[in-house]
Amino acid sequence: MINKSVYVIIILLTVFFVCSSCKGRKSDSDAVTSDSGTPVSIEIVGLDVSTPAVGTTSRLLAIGTYSDGTTQNLSDKVIWTSSDTSTVIIDGSGLATGVGLGTCIITATYGAISAHTTLDIMWVARSSGTNEGLTSIAWSGTQFIVVGTRGTILTSSDGVTWTLQVSGTTNHLSNITWSGVKFAAVGDNGTIITSSDGVTWTSQVSGTTSPLYGIRWIGTQFIAVGGISDFSSSSDIILTSPDGVTWTVRASGMKNSLKSITGSGTQLVAVGDVFTGLPPYLTDGVILTSSDGVTWTEQLPHQPYPLRDVVWSGAQFVAVGPEQSLSSADGVTWTAHNTRYGVFLNGIAWSGSQFVAVGGNNILGGFNAILASPDGVTWKSFSGPGNALNAVAWSGTQFVLVGGGPILTSQ
């Protein structure tokens, strides 16, 4: 789910996060030149000592530390080597390219001094065949359906080869779900379209012109959520439908913009944000719960960060947003967990054994964020350069990630 409001404060913080993740090291242009001669140690760093996917690149830096405490970028002076060139190749400047799945050790050597880092190549970049931004993905059991900007719809049976379909709308599509017999996608201006096969799509009357950001099939009905929460107006929207055709407006009566919804079977949880005008994000995170999709309860207090997605694992709800994840067994009592990577997370999926959350930003050349966790509490980063990721789906055998660049698949 994408927050369409772009705030200057978010951009400034994003730049801060990117700079912070470089560990305070200096670049070629501003490196401290030492007169101490030979460095006493070398460290390999990057935006995250980032992990490329197959077919993508990551820039690594070799930073030398001298006896007087000064540092210098030695990336073009060290000898770079890869322990497995069938997995990663690296050129003389430190540009690493993923060429195959696996694990390899990258070494930077300067005279008798060397440093090492391990790269795990878990992802393969796939061409989507479109330049449109991709916002959401669903798996039906036989095929993936991806939606995006300007009514974009892609289909694939394997996550590798993608086909562009005609949606019948030019409105931005934000989210998609599968009911077992029907796909339903939502977007701007109250757009709802449905399809039984992902190829032929039918526009439905939603009864609202508000933007819709999230939709889920919860076993007996579709529930779509959205709304606006900014300095000019605030009003959320909740819609329900037994078949994806006939929709009923169920306003919660709260001034929120809801971005995602999921259910446990007995409890529904919707997450989003409410405008406050206060830094750092100008919005707080909100969580609503319901047993039937009709009557909703806001869980207080608000969270300090806006929330973008939520998933049920079978044992707990996990929600994500910038810098943190939240977990709850019942949807009422929530515990915040710092992801430690300072990135904006947009989507999350559960495989049965681990959560994968995705996000990133498109500032300063961009980077994507891919975090994995067995419990929603402790996270490991597999982030790399490239455009931000917006959504992730699990097919039973692989994760598929979509966003502003190539589609990524796990192996």
C-alpha cells in the first residue's frame, strides 16, 4: 500500500536514513586523506553492505583506517575478489553483480591487509515488461496477479514470465485479493474491478469516490478500506461485499486513512494513519478492529508511525510501517519492534515459517528494503540498490516482490 501524500519531512528523513546506513563513512570526494602511509585496517561497507539479486548490481566500498584515526576510501586502490564468480562477480571499483544464486565471500586486499564480507544471493530480477509502478500482488493457487499505476495488470503462472492484461481503467490500482473464485482490485476514485481469470475484468459500482487502498477476502466477504487523512480533510471508508459486485459502505466514523486489512477468522484488523501535522511523519498510525466488518473499534493510543500493511500468521498479527513492526496475538494489545534498518516498509507476507517485509525509497538513486523474520520481532536485512518495493506474496514455493523496478523472485 502506497501513501500518495508526499511530505518533505519524509524525504529529509529518508536521506538521513540512507546517509546513516553508510556508517558515517566518507565518499571519494570528501574522504580524509591520511599522511600516515599504510592503513592499519580495512572495512567493506555500502548502503547496507547490500545484497544484489541475480541481474542487479551493488556498490561496495573499501574504507581504510590509519593509525592516526583518519579514514580514506580505498575502493579503487584495493584488489577485489569473489570466492565464487558463478554467484557474484566484482570489478576493480567494487561494483558487485549477482549472476547466480548462492553465497560467496567478497575480499578487498590492500598490500598485506584484507577485509571480507559475505553476500547471499537470494533473489532473481525478472522483467515485468512495463515501466509502470507495481503496487500489489496476489496468488490464486495457479497464477500471480499484479496491479499498478494507470490501471496496470500483469499475470504470470510462475513469477518469471509476465503478460500485460487490459484492466478497462486508467485509475491507479492500489491492492488486489483472491477469494477462491474471483480476483478483486481497488484503487483511486473508488475504483473496484473484478475477474475470475485475471484476464477479463469488470468494473463494479463501489458507492464512493474516495481512494481505496486495501482489500481482502476474509472467508465470507470482501472488505475494502481507504479514505483521506490530510490537512484539508479526514474521513475513512470501509466497504463490504459478499460477491465483489454489490458493495455496502460501512464508515467507521473515524478520521483515518486506512491502508490495509486482514483477518484471523474471529478478528478483523485494519491499519492506516491519521493526520496530526506533527513530525516526523505528520501522521500517526491507527489500528481498528471488528468482529463482523460492520462495527469497528479504534485501538488507542495511536502508534507514532503510520502503518502500511498487516498480515495474520495463524498465531499473531504483524503490521509494518516506517522503522518498525508491530505484533499482536489479538489485534488489541500491540508490541512495537524496531527493525534496526530505518526504512519505510510498505508490505508484508507470511510463508508459514517466516515473514518477509518490503519497502525502501527512491531517493538518491534509490534502494529497496527486504527484511525477513521468523517471529515478526527480530529481522534480518537482504536490502539492495534499486527502486522501492511495495508488496510481496507467497505462492507456497517462492516469494514474489513488486515495486518500482524489476519483479524479484526468491529461490
